[in-house]
Amino acid sequence: MVLRGRGGKHGDIFWDNESYAIKHYLKMFSELASATLKQVADWFVWLASTLGKFNVNELRRADHEVHDIADGRYDGRIQKFQQGLTR
């Protein structure tokens, strides 16, 4: 049995539209607070884990994924999602 995350075939925690929103708000908050994307990412993970009551594994995966989004590893998927919005 293959375990899939709620985000699809990659086993991700977040769907592509959520990754898009995370990246958008990471940029917005980092500009407002003059902080780095990684600092804002840490805050986002804390907020998500508090609101979502993540277990230890979900928290670890969400932290990794949000930092990957901040580092640009999801930019290709985000661009594909954005192109789908503009059609």
C-alpha cells in the first residue's frame, strides 16, 4: 500500500493551490516584516501546527515542505497552478 499525502501523488501535505498561497503569503509577510522567507516559514509552520494540531510526523513534514516552498522547490508546480488560473 502506497501512502499518499493529502496533496497528491508526491505525498505532500499541501495541495498545489495551498503551496501557491503559502508562497504568496511568505513573500508578502517577508516584505512587510523585513524578514527572510525562512523566518516567515518558521512562523507559518508554528501557526499551522497550532491551528491544525499536527502530530509529530505531520509537523516534521509540514516544516520540510514549507521550507521547500520558501526555497523555490515548488515554483514549477506553482507556475503550472497559476497558468491554470489564468486560462
